[in-house]
Amino acid sequence: MKVMKFGGTSVGKPERMHEVAKLITRDGEAKVVVLSALSGTTNALVEIGDSLSRNSRREAFEQIENLEAHYRNFIGALVTSPDALAAAAAIVTEHFEFLNIILKISFSEALYKDILAQGELLSTKLFCVYLREQGISHEYLPALEFMTIDNYDEPQIGSIRVRLAQLLKKHSDCPLFITQGYISRNSRGEVDNLKRGGSDYSASLIAAAINATVCEIWTDIDGMHNNDPRVVGKTFAIEQLSFEEAAELAYFGAKILHPASIWPAQHYNVPVRLLNTMQPDAKGTLITEVAGSEGVKAVAAKDGITAIKIKSSRMLLAYGFLHKIFEVFEKYRTSIDMVTTSEVAVSLTIDNDMYLKEIARELEPFGTVEIDTNQTIVSIVGNEITATPNLLNKLFDAITGIPVRMVSYGGSRHNVSLLIPRAHKEDTLRLLNKGLFGLD
Ligand code: ASP
Ligand code: MG
């Protein structure tokens, strides 16, 4: 059995959904198909939730009306038979009635999550109506019946596995299951989610839970590229990556794959393939245990980074200093990406500055605290990259003139990371494309 996940743009237009139906019926292998919400929908739902949280009911009402109009148009081009049109219209009515009822209830975090879940519920149910119209037999598999997260928002793979097996067993002769990405149920039994972009994570968890032959992530680009195609002119799709390389790239900014989606596939050894719905026969990128080759594979950049430096003469020859500093970050559940130390100072970076003020206040007793916001991490990734001869020479030659704030080398054998001011990101990526890949 395999898993095929389609992102928002792959289902964002009626004709794209038709295309997805073709793609999932090309081979005879049984499959679980995971869908995102139509592109733009989750953003619209976030706006509706935000309006409600500010008590701007009028605004929320208008936003709901606009979104509903979009869906009414959508179904008109998705299906044609009167039966299918009626079924699709009933689904749209059901979910928009729900949103309109929410307008009258007082706002809470739980309600907000309920609002966010409507996108994936709509896309999967409407897709099933289309499949039925086409006579493609399938089962609808509600993610809220098996995708669970614990108190720390971590998916519980053990129980996902058990529940999913039970659900699939009920229809053991069915070759096609349709389910939602992103949405889940939390430990209080409420509707929750795996955070923005989480449908990839859902797909990987499902693939791990059912020991799938492959987890296919279908998007609108032909795989993981060697550099950011939005910034540099010439890039190419990478044919093969190891899980470790892919994890580094996803974590450090390659937008194509949600960073958390690597570990379930890696842990249960399910290959992941990144494919393009616009060019279904292109090879894409295959991610497996083994790396295809050694040396530099790609660079990626992650914006919105804050650097924090703690300078203290007390650090000199002291032990336990880093432990105390890290404890502050642990207390605020803020993860650290890069760390560099000297004998009297430590610099580190975070990508979530929600508790920056609190963290800075608690760090003050340890020394002078300096904060630089608006930084970018540029990561150079490749299997055994740190053993590549002359890598550092080449790297720093390529970016002469760029004010590098931090360097992280040797943390893993597959990554070198640089911290630079955000304003220099484009130049850095272009210079690295030339210096490391010979591309202008
Ligand atoms: N629809 C959700 C989002 O836009 C999840 C996803 O597409 O992966 O974040
Ligand atoms: Mg995505």
C-alpha cells in the first residue's frame, strides 16, 4: 500500500482535482490519499478566526461569505451530474452553516482549531463526491478518527498505527482511501492540527503507521532543488537525498517539505518521493536511508531568525554555564537552532521569538545580553560535506564581502550553517550558486 499526498495548489482548482483523480488511478496499488485544503483556504480560515478573536463579527461574516462564494463556484466546475452537484452543495452548506454558527459563539482556542479544520474537511469530502461521480470506488477515511496528538502536540504513532489498522481492516478489499492532512485530535479529544503546512507530516505519519511502500508528496515543483528557485535564476531538482540531508534542508528553509515530516518515514524506513502534479512523469526527488552521493547537494535559507549573545567573564573556566542558559530556553519551550561559543560568550539562534522578552530578562543575571533580529540562516547541505576537500575555502571564497555573524560546522557531517543579516540573503544565495554549483 502506498501514500499519496496532494498539496493545496494540486487541489486548488476543479481541473487540478480532476488531474489528481487521474494520478491516483494510474496504477493498481492500494493507496491512502491525503489532501490539503484548497490553496488559500487555510489562510482565509486563519483570517476568519482572527476577526472573531478581535470580536469583529461583521468582518468575519463577510470573510465567510466570500469563502463560501468561492466554494459555490468551485463545485460548479468540479462536478456536472445533478446528483453530484446536490451532494457537493450539501457539503458546502453543512460546513458554512457550521462557520456561521460559530459567529454566534464566544471565541476560544478550541473553536479556532475547529475553524481551521474546515478546509481539509471540505477538500476531501468534495473530492469524494467527484470520485463517486466518476465511478471510482473509494472509502472516506476521517483523520479525526485516527490522527491523535499528545499534551505536547506530538503525534502518537503507536495509537495512530492501531486505529488506522482497525479502520483499514473494515474495508480490506478497498483499493483507495481518501483522508485529510493537517487535522488531528488532541489529548482533550478536541479538534486540533499539526501546524501550518502539516499535511506532509500527516502523510509521513500515515505512511509510517501502515508501513507503506512509498510516501509520495505531490506538489507543483519537480522536487527538492539545489537552491531557492524564487531567489536564484538557475536551479535543478536533486535526484536523490538521504533522510538526514532532506531533514536538514527542510528544517533550514526548503519550503517543499514540512521539516517534521522526515522522522516518521525515516524511523519506519519508508522512502519518500517528491513529485510534481504538473509533470507527473518527471523523476522528482527520492529520499531514502542512503545518500545518492557525497559532497554539496543544496543550499537553503531560513528567515525570521533572532540571534542572542550572552557575554560574561563568569563563563571563563566555569562549568554548568551552558546548562543554565539552555534551561531558560527549555522553560519557554523555545528551540535553539545554532550555537557558537567562545571562552567568554555564547551566541545562539531561535526562530520563535514569542517569549523573547521573557528569555532575555531571565538571561540577564548571566551577563550582557545582545539581541539581533531579522537574521537568516543559510545552510549548505550534503552527505559527508564536512569531509569534502577545500569545502570551507570554496565556501568563504564564494561569499567574500558578506558579513557573516555566526558559523556552525561539525555539528553534523552533512551541514554547514551560516548566520547572516536578512538583507544579505539574496546575494549570499546567488554567490553560493556560482561558487558551489557553477551556476549564475
Ligand atoms: N492546509 C494547511 C495549511 O495551509 C496544511 C497544509 O496544507 O499542509 O497550512
Ligand atoms: Mg506544503
